Amino acid sequence: MTAVTKVVLIIEYEGTRYHGFQLQLKLPTIQQELERALAKLTGGRRRVVAASRTDAGVHARGQVVSFRTTSKLPETTFVTGLNHYLPEDIAVRAAYRVDDSFHVQRDAVSREYRYQVLNRKARSPLERLTSYLVSGRLDIAAMNGAFGLLLGEHDLASFASRMELGERNTVKNVLRVGVAREGEMVVFDMVANSFLPHQVRNTVGLLLRVGLGRVDTSKVRDIMEVGEPGLAGPTAPACGLCLERVNYAYPFEEMR
């Protein structure tokens, strides 16, 4: 019997034309393209699992996916071969064979997201797919003060989407936050053990109101304490959000 092994891929994609990562009936998704490319490369159909199911229009620089396969292709061939079959807006950056017990979701210790806001008067044709235009002056210090309230372990139900919460555990451990100005771009970075649906985009939407002087920092604390789904926001557009990295306890080279 041919041995089955597990392969992990680090992938990058520009998610504008996709309806998120996860398979959806009659709609283009990242998972659909990956599985189609895998079938062409290996001759077999395999389901891929992602560390983070990014929403429609959201990008990724360091998404992690895994699949089981009987293919004996070298890791480097998975990179070059899949990139041959994948569309231009999806690419495999690296491939690793790992122990079959490894799970991309359960074994992840944290996820890192970045949201980009283009803070100037005029729109940018070059940045339009990967940032959200805000023309008003933003108070970076005020936003950092409000953002810091989320650090640590909190019930973040107010920062989740009202319709998509379901029965999820809303207590999350936020490990790092920060807002910084990089030229005309204002970047919001957030690292947590895991995230609720639309948590980052709702957080950014609320922080932008703080930065524009429309909401006081004390109001952010009140919103957190109420714990009502959908209370934070408005939800910032998907175009500015990118999954930067998924972190694990050990490098993939040590998980063989």
C-alpha cells in the first residue's frame, strides 16, 4: 500500500476576486483553486485545511494549509508545480512534509493580522486593492490608547459579527496590538491566539472613529464590557486586511 503523508504549504494570495478561503457552491474561492491545482499536479483529489478561513476579499501573506497525499514529489516540486497551475493572484511560497499528527488549526499558537489604511485626500489606483482610503486626519496616539485596552484575555463578543458568532467561545487572548504611520499608510497590527468573525475589521472600524475624534477611548471600554455582538464597528472593508503569519511552537522543519 502506498504511504500517505501530510504536506504543509505556506501560501500568499490577493483575495479581491475570491469569496474567501473556504469552498462555496458556484463561487470562486482560494480552497477551490488550491485543490484544483493539486489534482492537476498529483493526479489525485485531496481536501486542504487552512489555519485561518479568511473572508471574501481578504488577503494573505502567510496562510498555512495542509493536505494528505500519496504523492512522493519532492517539497520543491510542490512549490514549482502548484505555482505552474495556480492563477497569478495565488502562490505557494514553501512546502514541508510534517508528521501526520500535526493540525494547522489546533496546533497554531497565534495568528497575526495587519490592516492598512491609506490616510490621504486622494484615492490611489495602486493601493486600492490592499488598503482602505480614509481622508480625515487620524490621531495615532488616541488609537493606540484605545487599542491597548484589548491586550490580554478578554471576552470580545462585541467585536464579532452579530450574524456569524454562533456558539463560539468569545474569550480571546490578544498578545500584541499597535497602530503606526508609515508615510501615507496607517497600519493596524493585531496578534491573538485566534479570532472571531470580522474581529479585526470591526476593531479597526471602531479605532478609526476614535482616531477621527468621533468616539472617546472610554467608550471603547464600555463596548468591551457590554459584550453584545456587532456593537463595535462599523466593519472596515475587506480590502485592507491581510493575514500576515500563523505561528507554531516549532518550525515546520522540526515537525517531520
